[in-house]
Amino acid sequence: MLTSDTGICIRAVDYSETSQVLTFFTRDHGKLGVIAKGSKRPKSAFGGPIEMFAHGQLTFTANADRALATLTGFEIEANRTNPASVSADLYVLHGCLLGVELLDHMTDEHDPHPDLYEAFVAFVADMCESAAKPSRRDTLALLILFELQLLMAVGLRPVLDRCANCRTAVGRDVRGYYFSSAANGLICRDCESSFHDKVALSTPVAACLTRLATIAQAPLRTLRDLEKVLLGHFAGLMHRAPRMAKYVLRVCPSS
Ligand SMILES: [Zn+2]
């Protein structure tokens, strides 16, 4: 049966001289593996090889006894995301690849998350825009906001308005808070001794976590510290450090 959906390519692997195996994150079918036969031929129905971050309308035939669906058509919509824009700036590319790595790990095949799909396409589209005028601060802010959306979409919303252990609400004074991956949220100074995986938060990082709207305006240094905390949390959830983490956290002399 021919099915259509909108999706964004999150993995592209050569399968043969002429074909590719691709993973799309689609709105209505979640993560979907497809084979695109003949896609690498210049005159293919897909207009040439399909690149990571290409976004558009796909048609495919699902095959019950085969893991991969067969891609029969792909109409690129280049007005939002553009693979060339993503790779125009190395830091933007690394941020997008980290976004893909986390998305891929936290979602299952054939498990649709339409809100997360919209959030991911918007994230890549914003990253494409920021690649035109690269700023590490802007790129990191977009990445952090996507990571928080991802956690919320998969049912792992961290507890950020109160201590995740004793439930005491965070007041105006955000000094002396910790983050624990095991507790999935903030831990107050009265509870911290029970959590071995806790990390101490600087006051600016705690302020960002308790008022997420301030992340977009936070300085680079605060965002880098916040990203370290979040990637430590993802490492706890994934039981390994995300592979792209070191590229995103690397300090470059010009920043
Ligand atoms: Zn507490």
C-alpha cells in the first residue's frame, strides 16, 4: 500500500553503487527506515542522492515482512531546512548532528510524536538560519531548547520548579541547587547528600533551568555550563556519553 507523510532525513547510508538506506523522522509514522533504490543515479525519481536534513513529502510502500519500507518518491521542501545551510558552519553542523543523535536514541521506530517532529524541523530550520550569521551563543541556545523539548516530548520532563526529592518549591533565591540525573531534576541543598550523581549548579545555570524563557538571552558561558549539565543527564539516560558532546562543548579560542 502506498503511504505518504512528511519527514526529515536523519541518516543516509550508501547501500550500493546506486541506492541508499535512509532513516526519516516523519510526522505520522515516527522514525522510518527506507531503501531508496536508484537514488544515487543523477536522473533518479528523487533528483539525485538524498542528504541528511533534507525535508519534504515522502511516499513509500511499507512491507510487512521486511524491516525497511521502499521509498517511491520524495519531494524536497527547501523553504525550511536545507542540508547545504546546515553544513555551512561547522558548529551548527555539530549541533544538528548532536540533535539527531539524541532524537535517534530517545525515539523508537514507528512511534509517532507529531509535536516532537514539528519541534525538530523548527530546530533544524532555526539552525539553518543561524548558520548564515554564525554565533556560538545562538546555536547553543537553540540546541539547549531543543534538548529540553525532546525530554518533554518523550515523557522525561525534568523537575525544575521544585526539589525533585523533597518537593520544596524553588524560591527566588536559586543559589545552592544541584541537578541529579537519577532524580530527573533539581535537588536542594538539604537533599543533595543522598544523590551521588548530583552536579552543583552555578547560580546563572540554576536561574536558566528554573526560568527556561531566559535561556534565549543567556551569555555563552552560562549556556556552555548548562549544556554540560544537560549532556551529563543525557549520558545518564543513554548509559554513555553522546558521541557528539565533545564537539559541542569544545571551547574555541575565538568564542
Ligand atoms: Zn530537597
